[in-house]
Amino acid sequence: MSTPKRFPASLKPAAAPQRELLMPQRHLHQATRDAARLARPSGTGLDGGAVRRRMVERLRAEGQFDERVLAAMAAVPRHEFVDSALAAQAYEDTALPIGHGQTISKPSVVAHMLGLLMAGPSARERGSLGRAMEIGTGCGYQAAVIAMLARQLTSIERLQGLHDKARLNLQRIALPRAPRLVWGDGRVGHAPSGPFDSIIAAAGGEDIPPAWTEQLAPGGRLIAPTSSGGRGQVLVVLDHVVDGGVSRWLRSEHEAVLFVPLKSGVV
């Protein structure tokens, strides 16, 4: 007997054009190799903001990114979220190891995914990500950027070592609103803080966990790397649409990506 589909039959994934594989985190050995390079960013220092502005200018020149996202990234000191030995590479468009077998995503990928969230119907209307949930806090960098764009952020991390590191990192920088950090299983979301207008995942699974769609508010948007048949991982966007009192989830597929696996439980 075939397994019933979670989404209505009319909501089949849209065919995505063939694009270059987007590797936000890269394999750990590749990120470590990048970190070993000795090139330093030009400028007088990492704290003055000049290197962040140059990073944003390069992103602006290389792609069409949401200006509000770029402004948030210009305000967040990325070097505070990586080991001091790697600070020289903090503003290059590359992934860097953050310990526990994980890496910090490339700035261009952070900008792209958050831009897709900001393009959602409710985010466009309010001009912010509203109440947001992040799956996979990592070192806390993306959480800091989201906190500049959202009214409230709940960020979940299953690895206690990274959860603790993110908390320390985020305490060192000034944010308009402090995110709520949760050490827990991201697959189950965080219902007490929901429903969420925006949900973003930094790990890829075989499917979109039911808890995420249940916690996505009407008019909200979710973005997550998800397996797509024989195509590997792609960025999947889900929009929660209510029509005549009936909820529907509109699904679209975007770039091919390569994220770390989405796992259950806590460590």
C-alpha cells in the first residue's frame, strides 16, 4: 500500500532549473583546509566595521540579495563567532570549522536563505521575519543576523557543546533582541514559542518534520534543505496559505545544496 502524501496532490514540487550545487557548509576537511590559508583581509582591524562593509559590498556585487539582510550582516561581527585563529578568514565567502564536526555557513548562503524568508508574503507585509525559529544554532552567527530581522527568535541546537558556545558568542555582541536559545531536538521544533512566522533549518533531512508545518503560522514561510528523490538535497520553501478557512502548504524547490544531516535527539 502506498504511503499517503502529507501535502495535497495539487501541491507537487515545482521543477527547479539546473544550477550549480550550493555548498553552504562544505565538507569539514575542505573548511579546515580553507582555514589554514594565511591570507588576511585588508583594513585596519576587524572591529571597525570596514571589513564587514567590504564583505557586504562583495555579496551585493555577486548576487541579488535582500538589502535588509545585507544591512543586518553588516551589523554582525562574524569574527566573534569563529575561533580567534580563524578570524582573518571570517569575512571571506567560505565555511569555517566551529568544532564538534560542524562548520559555519558561507555568508552568501546565509544571505540567500534569509532573503528567501524575507520574500515570504507575511514578511513582505510586515517588513520583518516576525516570530522566527531556527533549527541548528551552530556557533550563533546566523541567529545573530536573524535577531536583527525578527521580532522574536527561538533557536534550537541538539549539540550541547555548540549550544553553550553560541550562548557565549551571542553575549559578546549587542543585539536589539536577544534570541531564545534552546538545547533540544530540532525535529520537534518548539511549540511553546510558536506559532512561527518564519522557520529556517541549517540541516537537511529526508522530509520536512510534521512539527515544523504544525508550528508554521498562517501566512508564514519555512525554508529547509530537504532530499528530493534522486536529485539529492535542494532548498525547499513551504508557504502556509489559508483559503476559505482551509490550510494549504505551497511547496517550491530551489538550488541544490549540501548541508549536514538533520538528526533527532540531543547530544
